[in-house]
Amino acid sequence: MTTIHDLMFGPTIEDRACGDCVACCQVLNIDQPDLKKPEGQLCPHCTGAGCGIYETRPQVCRSWNCAWKRIATMPPETRPDAMGVLFTVDRHSPPRNLFENLYIIAVATGDEAALDSRNTRDAIRMFAEGPLPIFVSFGGMKTLVHPEPNLADAILHPEATFDRTLVEPGREWLKRYAPFARAGSGEAAMLPPGI
Ligand code: SF4
Ligand code: SF4
């Protein structure tokens, strides 16, 4: 089955090793019969440098991989344990606004300041060349950083937005995003008619 991670980032790269990284063992919300843990809480099976039940770990842990494991142009220093930030693609179900149908998210795993590091900003710039919105997240709170606030306003409220020069770029942005929004949510909540 093709996942949204496969769709947006491609398959996992064979020679990308997790090493001592355990960022996803903290970041992911896992709700499986054999393992339940909330987002942001380190899995009880994590040794701090790997998985204590590696041979019998749940399927979700075997198949899930962050953006770094899938995108060849992300350099070694952007592995989540080195950068302090994990990039992935996600959706909120149900979406509470247009941008939550499908989005890139950068999650700070320890220090919030890592979201403002050069490596993180470079990665955000790279993802901003694609069609998806980008959120940054720390402590369970996420903030939209792409499109920037004025363009986001023009996308959400084209009739009322103050800067009229952003209305057309907003429409263009939305046209690029619409197919991915549909793929992410299945119904692309809050897409305006005709897009
Ligand atoms: S966050 Fe990425 S690199 Fe780190 S353990 Fe998970 S899949 Fe591996
Ligand atoms: S079971 Fe292992 S791989 Fe899965 S979240 Fe827990 S420590 Fe990580």
C-alpha cells in the first residue's frame, strides 16, 4: 500500500541508518494493539540509543521512516538526532483548516531553538519549493510557517485579504496544493469550489 510518506518523499533509502537516533520513538503517536503511546512521550521500550524489543517491535515501527531516511538531498547533519528536528509529512484528521489536509511538519525533539538553526531553515526552504504547507512544532503546539502569514490569509480569505497583490499568487498556490490536499484527506476539506 502506498502511504502519504511514499507519495511525498519516495521510498526509504537503503543505506540510511538510524544509528543512535530514537527521535521517532518520542515523536510518534502509536495506537496499535501491541503498543500504545502518546505523541511526544518516549516509548517505554526505548533504550535511549535504540529499541529494546527490536526483533519483535510493532509493524508501524518497522515501516515508518522520517524524511531524512527517504530524501537523498538531506545531508547527514539533518538526521533528526543531529539536528534536533524531525521532518515528516502528516495530516490532521479531521482537518481543522485547509492546510491540515496534508502538510510537512518539523518537530523539535528537545530544544525549541533547533527550529531556528541553519540546517532547519535550509530544510524548510527546500520543502517550501514543493506544494505542501509547512508547520513547525514544539511541545505539542504547531505553527504554520509556509505559506507566510500574509499569503496564507490571501489563500484562506481571497475576498477580504488586505494585500490584493497576494490574491493571484494565493490562487496559484492553492491550485498546486489541491491534488495533494485531496490525496491527504480523501476529501480535501475546506478547498473552495472549482479548485
Ligand atoms: S527519526 Fe528517522 S533517523 Fe531517527 S530513528 Fe526514526 S526513522 Fe530513524
Ligand atoms: S517499540 Fe521500539 S522502535 Fe517502536 S517506538 Fe518503541 S522503542 Fe521505538
